[in-house]
Amino acid sequence: MSVLDKFRLDGRVAVVTGGNRGIGRGIAQALAEAGATVAIAARDEERNERAVAELHAAGLQAFAVRVDVSERSDLERMVEEVTRTAGPVDVLVNNAGIGFHADALTLPDDEWDRLFAVNLQGVWKASQVVARQMVERRTGSIVNIGSMSGLIVNRPQWHSPYGVSKAAVHHLTRSLAAEWAPSKVRVNAIAPGYVKTEIADIDLPEYRHYWVDEVPMQRYASPDEISPCALYLASDASSFVTGSVMVVDGGYTLW
């Protein structure tokens, strides 16, 4: 086996939550190009089908599953549907997430709860539901999408709930990695810096100085610069890696 063969995912089944746009869409593409059958798991059925159609047009294997990651019943149904359609889940990418700027003095409880229901509880529930299958089979890789915001306090905007949720995802990653390592299930995370997607406001003039000019590489990333890291962590190329949080931020957290 060559070193490049270790990155292949032929015959494997991957689930990417929030995989119909942005970073998740890029990761879905990368895993499918490596040979996996990819389930795009997200709430927006129209976007799901559009993403699947694009992957099919590229000759890749993919299908859609509607799921709200904050709902355990949805996640359990997702696992059943994916297993019935393609087989047991080999790779889970917990990418679904939300974020917003917020003043800590005025943030309503329901907004805090909504963010944590997706960003943290969704990762916990999806990992738990899918890992039951992985632990039983004694194989599997879980890749959580954290953030450099879980390592620093961003500026000039305030969004403490987002940063706290991502810091918790990083610690959850390490905790689950330790617990499930004897069962040969690996759990790792990626902590991206600023990434340009269709919903990102990186180019706004009031943020450019902080979000672009102060990055040592003096630019933001694109989703296809995050997806190879997910492929590495999902594949046998990282067979001795678990509990790691891979920072991919253009050097932003060096300052």
C-alpha cells in the first residue's frame, strides 16, 4: 500500500452533518472523491438534494438524509436510513453548527439554548448514536468541526456563546477519544480560522482589518483548504491519531 492509498475511503460510508453548503459541502466532496459513499445530513431538503445532484454530476456517490441534529429521534432515524441505504457508518463528520454575534449582557436565554442545542448537544447526540454502531463493529472515525474561536476570544465582535460551544466541542472530542480508543474508534477535531463561505461576512470593511489583515498569511481560507484535513482524519492515513484538535487558521492563533 502506498502512502496515497491510505487516504482512500473506498467501500466506506460517511455522514456529513450540515453537508449541503460551506465547509460541510467541501468535506462531503473530498470524502466522496476519496471513494466514500456520502450521506448529506441536514435540515434543508432542497439544499440537500442540490448538493447530492452536484456530487452525482461529478460521478461521485452520495445521497441525502433530512435531519435536525438537535433532535435525538432524527439522528436515530438517520442512522437507520443510512445503514439501510449504504451500510454501517464508518465516518461521521459533525459539521452542523450556527453562530451569531451577541452582547453577553443582553443575550436572551432562548438564543443561548438554540446555539448550544446545535453546536454542542448536536455533536454529543450524533456521536453517541453513531458510535454505538462503531463500537460494536470496533471501527470508525469521528471528525468534529470546532473552531479557533474555542481557543481565543475573537474581536472586534463579541460572540461568547459560539466560542464557549466550540471550546466544549474540543474537550468533548478529547473525552470521547479517550473513552472509545480501546474500541478502535478514533475521535478528532478541526479548528478552522476564518473561512469564506456563502454565508460568511468576512469581506465587510469593518471586520477586514481583524479577520484578514491580522492573519499572518493575510487572507482567509476556502472550504477546500479545510476538507483535506477532514479526509486525513477520516482515513487510515491518521490511524494513530485520536484526541487531536487540528488548528487550520493561517497562523491567526500565533499572535
